[in-house]
Amino acid sequence: MNFSREAWPLVLPPLLFGVAALVWGMRGSMAWLSLGGGFLILLAFAILLFFRDPDRTPPSDTNLVVSPADGVVVDAIILPTGEKFVAIFLSVFDVHVNRSPYAGKVTKITNTPGTYLHANSAEGIKGNARIEVELASKFGQIRFTQLSGLVARKISCRVNEGDSLATGQRYGLIYFGSRMEVIMPANAEIQVKPGVRTSAGETVIAAFRGNDS
């Protein structure tokens, strides 16, 4: 199994301290220290599982928009502007590596500080810290946003303005519970409904119809 590179700063400290405590406790016949070391080792592996990063195969059809995250669709609507909006909630048990929903060039990245409430609460949706990526695609501008959650207060965005992304390409990670939102041009047709489970890079959330912009 693959693991995201963001895992190691969080996994290595408890793992190394756990191994040291376990060995020291066993040599000194200190059961409490051995138990503490064993707990730290288990904690390290539990954290590592959160950062699992499975391979995904995006669809070959270049008209399709894929989910940027594993999770459950909580919103799939048409905005007053005619743009299409899909939001996905990620629990702590989901894979949290994020993928580009479509191919294009990154034209703008906006990092907005904010609160750290439950990612699917009304207050969290409105005010949580977030990073929005704007992508120039052949069908128009696509915006996708990583929203932080309650448990951890960190978002990893690996791309910079001017970078090119392929459909389904890894581009970042949100730590623990979180939410992702995608806004697509009006010529996209939503293919999912609330309650549908998604796999990042594979589940089709929309399809473009008509000519390129």
C-alpha cells in the first residue's frame, strides 16, 4: 500500500519513541514502559493508515469530471450563475489525498485563513480555513476547494500557479475530517446525487456537453 508523503512527520516521532520505550522497558523489566511503547507504536500505525494513498485510474473520456476526494456527496446543485456545484464530505476513515477533478492549468491559488469547526456544519462551510485552486480547462474555469475540519488544522496543497494538472492527478491532502467543493462551468451536467460515495480520481461527478470554450 502507498502512503502520502505528509505522513512521516506525524508517524515517525511516536514510532521511534515507542520502539525505544518498548526496548528499554523490556530490558529493564518495566512493564509500564513497555506498555507505553506498545501504545505509541500502535498509534503510529493508526496515523499511517489515515495517510494511505491508493492508486486510481481516471476514465479515458476527456469530457468527464472526476471526484477530487473520497467521501460522500452532500451537495449537487445548480448555482444562480448557472455553474454546477458539488460538495463532498470526508470522514476520518476516508482516504484524504486529493486529486484534480479535471485537466488544465492552475491560474490562481487562494489560501483563506478561518475557523476549524466541523467541516460539514453551516458555520464550518462558511468560515473554515480553506485553499481554493482555479483551473483553466478546455471547457472553462473550474474551481475546487479544500476545507479544513475539526480534528486537524492543516491543508497540504502541492501545486503552484502555472502548474498543469491531469484529470485525477494527486495535488494535495486535507488532514483528517474535511470537505471538498467543486464549481464547474454551466455546460457541465452533474452525474451524482447527495448520498453517493465517491472515489477520488475515479468517480464521475459531471460530464461536459457541447463545444470547448
